[in-house]
Amino acid sequence: MTGLINLLLTIGITLLYFSLGVKIHKRWPNPLTIPIFLSTIAIIATLLILDISYKEFAHDTSFITYLLGPATVSLAYPLYQHRQLLLKNFQPILVGILFGSGLSMLVSYTFSMWLGIPDEWNRSLLIKTITTPVAVEIGNVIGAKIEVIPTVVIVTGMIGAMIIPSLLEAMGIKHPIARGLPFGVISHGVGTAQAIKEGEKEGAVSGAAMALTATIMSFVIPVLYLLI
């Protein structure tokens, strides 16, 4: 009975906090009020107060985690709807992915070396812009610290989703290709969810960028690791 109560409690607070986050963001649209950020902070605080371990929480909410798969697959619909736009702009999208991913890895590697971060942690940071399932597999290949990867990826996604919209506005970028691309390249699934809110085209480009980034980097990073 206690297990059932804990299950209902953890799922309940997860859905409740995210729903509240959505309402708050609609009422006060701001990078700091995106639902995933607010709900994450609220859930962490609640787990600490109720003394619920992350292991228990992860187990009880595994059904919600499972839904990430179908949710990701559902991104195929806007991709199909805007396939002509994506094919027409395939070259700039590919260049953006290669440049964005390459620059992200270079910055991570440089700062990690400068700060003296252990090598296996450095490798985990190297793949922070790749969606979690793919990042974990790449981490196994290059000897990264696997336990760190999900946290790094999720934090990267949240920060990107919070910062990218403001940067795009400050730079006066309006084109849907240019607006959708950084969300998918830098912030993967979290960023794509934010891009969809901006428009169908932006969401489609972000989804394509997320998938292509994961595919390309799954080949590039292990090769670079072997060469270096």
C-alpha cells in the first residue's frame, strides 16, 4: 500500500508542478518561467523536504520517462509536414549543425581543460548537446562518466531553451530556419519543445536538427576520440 501511495504521490507532484509551470509561463512569459525549469526546481525541493531519494522518484515516474520515446517519434509529423522546406534548405541546415556542434564541443573541451576537470567528466561534457539516449551510448564508447551524462544533457537543454529565445530576439533573427536550428542543435528535446511554441516551421527545423545532430555526432565523436 505504501508503494502505491508513493507512486501516486511522485506522479501526482510531477504532473501538478508541470501544469502549474505551464500556467505560470502563460501568465508571465519569460525565459525563467519555462515549465520544465520551474517544475524541476519545485520537484527537487519537494523530494528534499519529503526525504524521497532520486532512485525512488525515478522508479515511480518511469512510465512518464517511457513516454519520451513516443513524444520524440511524434516529432516526425511536423517534419513530414514541412519536408519540402527542410529539403530545400538542407545545405544551410547541415552547415549550421556541423558548425554549432563543433563550436559547442570546442568550447566545452577548452574550458574543461582550463578548469582542470577530470578527463572522463570532460568527455561527458563533450556530448552535452546530444539527446540523452544517444549521448549515453556515445559515452560508453569514449569512456565518459555515464552517471553524469543525463544531468549534463538535461541542464544544457534547459539553459538553452531559456537563453536562445532572448539571444535570437536581441540579434533580430526572424527566419524560421535560423530560429529553429539552434534549439535542435544545442538544446535537443527540451529546445525542440520550446521551438514548437514559436511556430510549426521552427519546431520542424529544430526536430530535424536534433535528429541529424545525434546521428552525425554518433559517428564523428568516436572517430575523433580514436584519432586524438
